[in-house]
Amino acid sequence: MKDWSALITGATSGIGLATTRLFVEEGARVAVVGRDEARMEALRQSSGERVVPILGDVRRVDDLHRIRDEVVQALGSLDIFFPNAGVAYATPLADTTEAQYDTLMDINVKGVFLSMQAMALILSGGASVILNTSWLNEVGTPGMSMLSASKAAVRSLARTWSSELLARRIRVNAVSPGAIDTPILDRRGATPEENAHAKQQPASRIPVGRLGTAQDIARAALFLASDDSRYMLGAEIVVDGGVLDAVTVVGGGEIRRLVLCFERLAI
């Protein structure tokens, strides 16, 4: 991956941040997009000159065109694109507001589509695109309908874009995280100790016995970005600690209990 160029959105925390750091360690030059100026500056200082921080909102076409221009100026064309920016929270059928619906779908689906639309123009021949979906796209989880639907849409985009960009040899694949211990799981106003305690119960119900880490997903993204996955197209790598296998092995009751644990975390 030495001297490859990459773009990662939602790069200031969680999976995006871990993936940025791993790609830099592997020798890539990485443009990172986020909305928090302080976090962007901290990332630049910690990662050095191989990181190009760009402020922007993936829901805004004007921002994306500017981001594309800055990427071209700094890196030229792109070898890797990881449109990772996303949000996650519960959307119960009876209680979800239109504003909550719009925010989730605009970031998780519209943001991915518009980002790809803008950056497809600067993807090099043979580039790798990695989409971030979720284990929720495979199961029916009460209270999570819109999050699940948004991630199912992203999973579908990996298939359709693989076909649409085939002539340019651009590979589009997806990584599907399970329950990952990132700031998105932390409850507002809770102490680190309270958050750690709240995560113990869902972690105990995952077959491998723990929540995933952002580094677990970054490693999968690295594989999909590299030539090691050159024979994969429109595929999905599930990194969930065995949760989906547990649905098959022990039935829906166990997955229902796991979902209830995460509903208590208010995601």
C-alpha cells in the first residue's frame, strides 16, 4: 500500500479514525473528511504529513465538490475510497420524528451516494471502494428499522456499483461490522465506568465474548483495499464476532436478547 492514495470520510473517531491510522502505518497517503475542526487538527498532528485533513459535510454537494478538488490537489487520483461517515440510533416506529429520519437517511444513504458520485470521477483504474454496512442488514431488529434499512441500502450499492464501474476495473465491496465498541455506543452524560458497565451484558451475548474494536474493522478494510482481495467484487465481509452465526445456531431468541441489550444503550 506504500504511496497509495486514500480518502476516508467520518475519519475523526471510531472506525474511520482507526482505519486512517492503519492505512498511514501501511504507507498510504490519506485524505480525511470530518466536520469537527478540533478533531481534524488533532488527527493531523498525531498522524503527520501523510494525512490531509479536509473539513466538510457529506450531505452537501458543494462540500463534496470542494473536497474532490482538494483531494486532487493534494493526492491526485484515488486508489482507495472509504465513504465511512454514518450515524446510528434507535428509530422505533411509533416515536421516530421526521427530523430523526432525515438525519439518519441523509448521512447513511444520501451521504454515501453523493460522496461516491463526486469521487468516482477521480478514482484510478483498478481502485478499491469499501462501503460500511452492518450486521443489522441481515436481521429484523425491533426499534432499528431505519438504521437497518439504511445499511441494507448501502449493502445493495456495493453490488450495483460493482457492475456499473466494472469497465474501469473498480472494485466495490462492503465490510459489515457487528457490535463495535466505539464512541457511538457511549451514552450521553455517562461516565467511562458507567459506559463500560453498560456494555458488559451485550458483550457477554456475542459468541466470541466481547464487543468488536474499531481496529477489527480497520483490518478488514485494509484487506479489501489491498490487492489481497483482488478477486472480490460486490462482496461483503462480516466482522461481528459470530452474531449472525448465532442466529442460525440458536435461533432468534438469542439475537432478540442481544438487541434488547443494545436498546438499553440507546443506539
